[in-house]
Amino acid sequence: MTQARYATIDVGSNSVLIHVAERQADGTFKAIADRAELSRLGDGLQATGVFSAEAMDRTAAALGAFVELAQANEVADTVAVGTMALRTAKNAPQFLERVEAEVGLRVEVIPGEEEARLSYMAARSAITGAKQVAIFDVGGGSTEFIFGSGDQIARKFSLNIGALRLTEEYCKSDPVTPDEQRQLMAYLEEAFAELTPGDFDGLVGMGGAITNMAAVKHEMVKYDPDVIQGCQLTVGEMERQLELYRGRTVAQRRELAGLQPKRADTILAGAAIVTTVMRKLGVDTVTVSDRGVRHGLMVDRFGS
């Protein structure tokens, strides 16, 4: 008997992502396709409060391609969710109407706590044997935090601190100046003030920024999710990468093995977020998860 296939889509501030999977007889899912497109929907949102025409065009085109991918794989159903950018942009309703009219895709805008819950569902398998787990998901417009044990979430919250937003506000020179980096790190130190060392066995990091940093660590010419899933980054490696990015122009960063070229301008801010989170939580190592909201959404909506 042919197993049913499903598609889940995550529309973020920096990227849109799709996961196509086939549900197996035992209720687990076999990945069929998993893609990401950096459409930068949140470009300029911090300054203007609205999506630009160019950002909406890019994102609508990417979502149209994703719908075609889902149709080509004959999925039984597709679910799409939107996060920080779609929660805040004044013209988000108009953009959602356009996407539904042009590509036939209805995008549900979910609150930050729901985003955190789905991230937890996706990432908890990255650390085996850990009883108490802390998870954070670095996005373009926000960072989600989830603390839990097993299937139970003890605490979850979302902060409006993301790599794209910080890049626009603090990383204005090319290359970024030492003073700009100091201001960025000082801001993050204050913005993450509520993070303190806690009683947990492992820290898991998610999102395109940290998976790219793991790929840079391995100097990965071709991205391999199996290598990234479970990869560990130390505070020392994060500090090395911070200086690696700060000392280079955006064009020079694009030449770094493992770094997705379209993420070259925001990677420094992403590295700053990860480094600060590790320091505030008092950990030396973070385990990287290649999974994301779309994977949690798959299990949540289509799991048996």
C-alpha cells in the first residue's frame, strides 16, 4: 500500500522552508524533500514596519515553487505557518491574501509560544540520553527558547531578537568595525539578561544561522544534514567564527566553505546571538539540530 505524503512550510523573516515526508506504517516519517530559500521577507521591516514589494515578490515566488514541489510529490495535504515577520508587519494581511490568491497556499500565522513548541518537538531528539534540555532557535526576526524534559515543556518564550534585525541595526559597515561589534555584543548581553545558568543536561541550537556555522566548522562544500545533525560547537569555535566574519567583507564571507552565500551578511549577527546565549546559560558546548519548525509541524499535524 502506498504511504501518504505530506508537506509542511515555514515562512520566516529570513527564509522559507519546506519539508515533504511520507508517513510510514509505524507512524514515523521518511523525508522525501527538504529545501530552504532565503527570500528575506523581513528585509527592512525593522525600519519601516512593512514588507517591501521586492521582499513580497521574492517570497511569493519561493512559495509558488514550494507548492509545485508538493504537487509533484503528490502530497495528501500541505500546511504552512508564518512566524515573526508575519506577526509584526502592518501589511502582512495583504501579503497573505496575495499568496493565497496567486499560489493557492493558506499560511497560518502562529504566536511565538507555538513556534517554540514546534521547535521543541523537532529538536529534542538531537541529544540522546539528556533528561533536562534547553533549546533555542535563531531566526531572522526572533529567537525562541524552550526548556523541557522528555515530552514535557517546562518553560518557553520568544524574544524579538534575530539575525536579520540585528544586522540592519548594528552591522552597517563592510567589514563590520570593532566598535559596531562591541555595540552588538553589549546589546545582546542586556537583551538576554533573563538567561541564567540552569539545571539542564544539554543545550540544542536550531535555525539556518547555527547550521551554517556548523557547516563552516566542517568546511563543508556540499551541505550534508546527517553530518550537521548532532554536530557540536564550542564557545572557542564560536569566538573563532565571530572574528572570522568580522574581519571580512560580505563578499569575502561568501567565499567561505560551508557558508550559504545569501547568509553572508547576517552570519555575524547570528554568531553573536549563539555566543551570547552560550555564555549567559553557562555552557561550553551546543549541539546543533538540523531540524526545525517544519519538522515539528509534520509530527504535530500529520502524526498518528
